[in-house]
Amino acid sequence: MIIIKNNREYKAVYNCNNSVSDYNLVLFLRKNNLGYNRFGFTAAKKIKKAVTRNIIRRRMKEIVRLNEFKLKNGYDIILMARVNATDSDYKSLEKSFFKLIKIKKILN
């Protein structure tokens, strides 16, 4: 799994205006023409405690790590956790992830 680390690259994906959301997550998507996927993970600042934000980010990373092979290649994908994600467990976050991926039709 390749992580997007550069702030400029995050902003490029955000400004692409290609996003979809549900109760727990927001998925931002942009073609990267690299032949492989790059991922970014963020959590809303409205989630007050850093510990909680980090737990949610770690869960999202694990979901992507286990299911990365199911996705089409050539995209920059950013997952942002909403405030509602603090009440969600791993399974409901995974369900949200697949729901958003299916809507964007990047599932193999």
C-alpha cells in the first residue's frame, strides 16, 4: 500500500470534485495514471480526541490493506472519517468502504 504524504497531492485529490459519502466516511477519488493506487487517510477535526482519530485512521488503513487487491488500479483515493465514525466499529466502517467503492465503480 502506497500512502499519499504530500499536502499538495492531498489538495489535488480534494479539488478534483469527485467524491461520495455516507454516514461514516467520505471517499475522494482522482485518476493518477501511475498504474497503481495511492491512499490517504484523514479524520475530521471535529473528532476532538487525537486518540480516537488515530484509532479510526488505523482501522481504515487495515480495511484498505486487506482489500486493496479488489480495487482497480490507477487512482488516488482519500478516505476521510466523519464524526459519526467514532461510534462505529470495524465491520460498519468496512461496510461503508465497500458501499462507497461500489458507487464509484472501482471494484474489480
